[in-house]
Amino acid sequence: MFEAMALLIKRACEQDPSLISSFETSLLPSLQMILSTDVSEFFPYAFQPRAELVDLNGSPIPGNYMEIFAILLLPESWKKSGNVPALVQLLQAFLRKAPHELNQQGRLSSVLGIFNTLVSSPSTHEQGFYVLNTVIENLGYDVISSYISHIWVALFKRLQYNKTVKFIKSLVVFMSLIFVKHGPEKLATTMNAVQPDLLQLDLYVKSLSPSDSKLCGKMLDSIVTLLSHPEEDRVEEDPEVPDFGETVGYSATFVHLYNAGRKEEDPVRDISDPKQFLVASLANLSARSPGIYSRIINENIEPANQAALFQLCSSYNLTIV
């Protein structure tokens, strides 16, 4: 039933956006009744169509949605683990559609408090990163600057006491997002403000140590593999088994509604040709530090990937010196 509802909302509103208000009038009272009467089995389903409707609305969203937003920020709403993925999806929709309202009445502090709670638990840390990344993508640095040190402290604290491969991957994605959205200097200075010399960035270098050269080469080798090999040739990772250790008593199980799915945003959508961007960036860096990057390529990149990289350089008429 809920999947059919999500599909109907999606198809109808994509063709005629004026129908959004009709769906809001007919569906929101019923969805609210599920919450107010504590029908916990349906909680995960009730939040997902709400997120879908928020995403379909233009900015700014109607004022009545802010009442839902206020409820969403209450700590009590997040106590049942089965609700967390759907709540995060709804929260992300609000962050995308109402970023200016987020920076009012202490809402941003509440959102980051939710992130802190989620990221501290192995079973919900990935959901915490979804929240955090959406904040970074939709708010200017002037808004988040006073919170960024607290964010790094929360991340480093979790890294110290429970370092997992999955967490490290999520952390690297977050660091990359800061790099892309706000530049390498902001990434380095904010991290080093928490712990001096934690991250040293100098893209225009005269020399690199052997260990740094090897690390840089390995990273570049992986990037070339990613860009030059078809997706069907890549090895799929085994899915991780979720940690249910913190679940006590009954909790509704989250079931993803396909047609009300999470909206993925591309933080680098301005880069239309990733291959051209890679070789142009390498050509620019090598021109500033001649000989450094060509040596890294020769010494650390697999021969097949070297050939693929130089073929790209030839295609775009660029040179790595």
C-alpha cells in the first residue's frame, strides 16, 4: 500500500506539480494519525512519503511543513532505531529545501546534535554521515564555520574508539566533500585547529618522500582504474552485516520504499567530463612542479593504467611534465 502511494505521488506530481497540494491535503492527516496514535509498525513507512512530498515541493516549502520539521528535531523522535533511516531521509529533504530556515532558532545545533548521536553508534554512523554531508552540501561556510571544530572532534572521537573500514570510507567521503565545496585550505586549517599538523596540504611541492610518492601513486592508480574500466568489470564489495546489538525490545524494521527513495545529489555536477578534469588537473600541477608527478606515475602506477592515462592526455592534448 505504501509503495503504491509513493509511486502514485511520484508519477502524478512529476507530470503535474499542481497536484502536490492535493496529495498533501489528502495524505498528511492520515500519516499524522499514524504518528499521533503511536502505530509504531507503520512509522518507517509514514516518514518516507513525507520526505517525498518535501522533495517535490519548490523552495521555500509551505509553512505547515516547518511544524513537522520541529517535531523531527526532537530527540524523542530518534529513540527507535527502526525509524532512523526514514527520519534521516526526511531530514535530508528539509535540509535541501529549507537551508535558510535551518540557520534560525537553533535548528542547526539540533541537527548537528542528531548527527553526533548517530555517528557515535556503529549501527547508525552511516546515517549520521548522510545528515552531515547534506548540511555541508546545502549551507555556506559562513554558516557552518562556528560548528566545524565540534564536527571534527565528534568524528575523531569515534575514530579513536571504534575504527572500522566502513567508518573510514564515510570519513574520506566527508573530507572530500569539504575539499570540493570549500577548498583544500579550509579542510587543512579546520582539521589542524583541532590537532596541529594533522593534515599537511601542499599541492605545489618541490619534492615528495618515498612514502608520500607511493601513497600519491596508489591513489592516482585507483582513480585511473575507476575512470578507464567499465563498471561491470569492477569487483563488488560484500555487504556488511548490520549491527543490531543496541536494539532492545520491539522495534519496527525499516523497509525502503523504492519509489520514495533517497534523492542523491552530485556535489561535483559542474564537472561534465571527469577524465578531462583529471588530466587537466595533473597537467596544471606538473607544470608547477616539473618532474614530480611524471616520476610518481612511472614508479607507482601499473603499466596498463599508465598507458590509459597517457592515452587520455593525448586525447585532450595535454601533457604531464
